[in-house]
Amino acid sequence: MANADLVILGGGSGGYACALRASELGMSVILIDKDKLGGTCLHRGCIPTKALLHAAEVADSAKDSEAFGVRAAFEGIDMPKVNEYRDGVVSRLYKGLQGLVKSRNVTFIEGAGRLVSPTTVEVNGEQHTGSHVILATGSYARSLPGLDIGGRFMTSDQALNLNFVPRSVIVLGGGVIGVEFASVWKSFGAEVTIVEALPHLVPNEDEACSKALERAFRKRGIAFSLGKRFASATQDDSGVKVTLEDGTELGAELLLVAVGRGPNTAGMGFEDQGVAMERGWVLVDERLRTNVPGVFAVGDITPGLQLAHRGFQQGIFVAEEIAGLSPAIVADVNIPRVTYCEPEVASVGLTEAQAREQHGANVAVYEYNLGGNGKSQILATTGFIKLVQITDGPVVGIHMVGSRIGEQVGEAQLIVNWEATPADVATLIHAHPTQNEAMGEAHLALAGKPLHAHA
């Protein structure tokens, strides 16, 4: 007889969202995690890094205050105090999540779990059986072969715990994690160089966004090397030296390895129980079922976007799927994405290149420059909102760059997921003066009736 309707292995974004929704639907739930409830996102990812990014924004505001007629002095960064602020944010959210899980009668067990049968997870020497098992063990910060983390070589895990601002840093990887840390450290006063093997920073974004971010980073004094692969690195008491495949040598105090995250599945018994996997990833169908009946997988261990809100949504989806509610599938391409550097990059849907690959010449594109937006002028930010539309059809992609522009991704994802046309959005009212107006202006222009924009 099962101990619970659901046994969930992993208490991060996907696992605890599944637990809460399943409990809401009347199911009994056992939630198992070897670490603190909340996983990487709450303790080592989304929340602490965004706290650092906000501290960086405050630092920049202090440094630039004269431009706004405010006399302020920037005296430097007190990293222990910054870390205290960050930890306070995490602690409050952690306590709230613990209370929420307890109030929903979810049984939380702390310990390293292992799948010992398609219906059973063993933890702390005890076995817990469920009518369904959900695998949600998350991800870890990867490195490269021959590049052992330690000393002056670190991943985001160690970088978050620094109690000082480094004089200089080489960031290996120009994706989301790399550019966010580069942005923080530059605001804090470090000299930063990013090394990215692909032709652009944030290479998964629309090329126009990548180029805009590169221009902004150059203006901020953040150096970067694009299209050159890493060859080797050494460290000693004085710093690190990085060599690229073309022979270029770079030196700094620290090396941040930000080459992505891998699935946290090794040694957990998944393959032993016949779960289909590929290079450590758990393979699932569109309804998040593995090949083993009754076993589902959600979040970062499944191929695709590694985003906390994707994990949340997948956890909710599985709970509703098991409850027989037949929830709607949300494709990865239509999940909103935000990179919280300065300036921010936000997007949802197809890039222009992806749209043209799928639809050929039957694609219309429009960029609305934030120079015409009153609130963006007040914030002293530059950037744009770019729309990608199927000609005479729906908007299938929205791509944005600018300070605080990530706040606009909510409406953007509604537009794309509800398959709205520019004319549909043009009839909506966008409050003045807000950056949100720029969303309306872009759609007005693409609908053929531009207001504060040239046709």
C-alpha cells in the first residue's frame, strides 16, 4: 500500500510547486530533499543573485546621482553588509515557504533520496512509496574538463559567498549567469572581462538584443571576447591566467566559470529503475511522463530552458495531470525569459531568425525605440521593444532591452501565448507615463497606426 499519492524527490521550484498544487487538489504528498526547501532558486540562484543586482543598481544610482540633481557620495561597497541584506531576503522567503508547505499538510523529509523502485524513494534508511513518483532534483553549476573548481576558480555558488569585491574578474561564459555577475561586479567597482565562445553575448536571445547588450556593456566598460574558445587556466597566490585557443592570454584576480548548469541526476537510481536518460537528462514526453509508468519529471533535469518559473509551471502541470484535469501544455518557446543585468534583456516567443526559419518571408518585424518613451527618458535608459509577427497574423515573439524592461514581460507573454495580433493590442490602453506604453506603441506601429513613432 502506498504511503502517499505522490512522492516527490526534490524540493526546489518544480518539486514544491507540485507538492502545493497536489495538496490543494486533495492528494497526500511526501516531499524529499537533501538540502533546504526552495532549492537552488531560493538559496543559490534567482533570489540571492537578484538581491546583488539590486544592490548594484543602488550603487549605480549613487554614482550617477549628480545627473539627476541629487548630491550624493559613493564611498564603496560593504560586502558583508550586502550579504546580510541578501541573506535577509532569502531567510524571509524561506520561512514563508516552510510555513506554506506545513499549512498544506505536505510531509517534508530532509535527506538524500534515491529511487529504489518505480514507486519508491529511499531516504535516511526508510522507504516511501507513492502511487506516483515525481523526479525534481534540479541542476548544478557545471565546469569544463580539466578546470577544477577551487581557490580562485569558482562557479556562481562560490561567487555568491564572497565577502569582498574582487579587483578584477574573468567571466567564462556570456550567457545569463555570466552577464548578470559581470554586471554586478562592474557596478561594485571591479574590472570585468567576459569570454564567450559563441559570436554574441546572451547567444540564445534575438541577435538585436545581443548586439544592444554588447553596446551597453562597452559603454559601461565591461570588456568581452566573442567567438574565441577557452583553452586552459592556471592560478597562483597572485591571481589567475586564462589562455584562449587563439593564444590570447588574460589575467585577473578571480575566474568565474559560468558555462551553464547540468542535470543533478547522478547516483540517484533513475537509470537503475529503467528511466530513459540522455547525458544525464531525464527524457519526458509533452505531458512530462518518463518512459516508466507513474514516474514524471519536472524542472532542470528535463531538456529545455532552465528557469525557476518553468519548473513551477511544470510542477503544477504534473499535479493537475495526475488529478485528471488535462492541463494545457506550455511550450518552452512561449515561456518568458529575463536576464537581469544592466540593461535588462527580456523576451518571449520566437526570435526573428527562428520565425524566418519556420515561416520564410511571411514575417513582419518592428522595433520601437525607448527614446520615444517618457518613462524610459526619466530613467535615462536606452533600448527597444522588438515585435516579430507572422504577416497578417499573430505576434509570435517579443524581445526587449532596457533598464527595468523585464517588468514588461508579463504582458508580452500574454500577447504571444494568446496569439494576439498587433491590432488586438493596439486597442488596449497603456498608462502614461510608463514603460508599458512602449509595448502599446510598438503594436500601434505594427498595426499601421503609429503614434509616437515614425512609420
